[in-house]
Amino acid sequence: MNSPQIDTFADSEHYKMAAVEDTMFYYIALHSLVEAKLKAVLLKPGSSVLDAGCGTGGLIRRLKTKYQAVHFTGIDLSEVACGLAKQRTDATIVQGSVLELPFNDNTFDGVMTTDVLYHLVDDTKAMREMNRVLKPQGTLVINLPAHPWLWSYHDIAVSGVRRYTRKDVKEKLTQAGFKVSFITHWNSVLLPLIVIRRKWLPPPKEGSDVQTYSPLVERLCRLCLWLERPIMSLGVKLPLGSSVLAVATKLP
């Protein structure tokens, strides 16, 4: 499929992601948040969910083991990512662009997309495509890297285009035909450490921060992120954090 979306996310990053998605504290927390915000759709037997920019399939892999009555579809532009996703899950995996989704209008009950639009110049077009393939009143859960001032070697290594504010995300979703019901920063407790690592210390030789750490560090980071969950579950919007998470509904 010809598309203005350019796959600059290096194959090496896909392999790194596949190796750590099931164990790294960030992915565990992210996948848990997406699950919680998509729960109403996931608990509906026979519902259909699209992972737009599924990468190596870690999010689908996690959810599919728990929600076997849900039909999951993943799409990614990268041949390498799709190949890895097919190895790691038996969900339907399609190679294609989130800017030109190869699905009919009003197909899915839910769409989830994590740290994907961050790589696109025309992210609003991708949001409109997600709106198009959602059924009326369908749910979108979206996660994106936060705070333009946090731009660093990590964003360059993974071919990012921009980082977002909550205002950015809400405005773009509204323009794409969504009603935003919840939007918050998260990964707030660890933000000071992230700032020190990315803004003050030399870049790692590996390029990005996608890696697992020692068991003790992983446990401590998981605990920090777990402490944020009860606050967000009450509808409290965290003002700072390395990521921004939004839940939106397709307007009828």
C-alpha cells in the first residue's frame, strides 16, 4: 500500500520491543492502563478491537489471553513488526498504514493505539481514520509521549516526530470527531528520574531506553506506577508525567 506514512522505526527497535514487552515495567503498566480504560468493550462478548500500530503484538498478546471472546485485529506498517506479532499471537495481523486503514467504516467496537501517532507527521489524519473504522459510540484509547520539553535522544532513536501536551491531544481528537471523556498524564512518580536520565546524562550506546533493568529496579518502577492507578481510577487527572493517556468516544 502506498502511503505518506514512512516506516523509520528501525528493525532493531522492533526486536528490542519484542524482547521486553512482557517484562519491562513501562509496558506492563501501559498495557494494564489500556485494559482498564477499554474494559467495557473487552467485557462485551463478540466485540471487535483494533490495535492501530500494533508493533510486535505485546498488547494484543496480553489482552487476548484474558478476553478470548473478543476478536482482536492488529495493523502495522512494518513487515518485521507484523512478522513478530504473528509469531507471538494468533490474532489477525495486517500489514498496512494507520493513515489508510484497510477496513470498512463502522467496523470496530474499540480501537487502541499506543505511542504510534508520535511517529507521524499527519497524526490528525490517523485519528480521523480511527474514527472512521469505529462504530458509533465506539471507544478509542490512545497513549502518547508527553511534554515537548522532554524531547531527547530516546525520541530521536525511535524516530519520533513530536511529544504532546494534554491540550494538544484533546484538540486533535476533537477535530477528528471524538468526544474526549478522560485525559491524564501518567508515569508521574518516575518523571524526575526520567528527566535526569534523558536531559542530564549521556545517551546510552543502545540508542533508546527500551530495555529491562535489574529485578530490583523493575520491581521498584512497577510499584511507583502501581501507586498512580488508584488515583487515576477515581478520575483524577495527573498534571505531569512522561506519557499522556486519553479515552474518547466516536460521536454519532
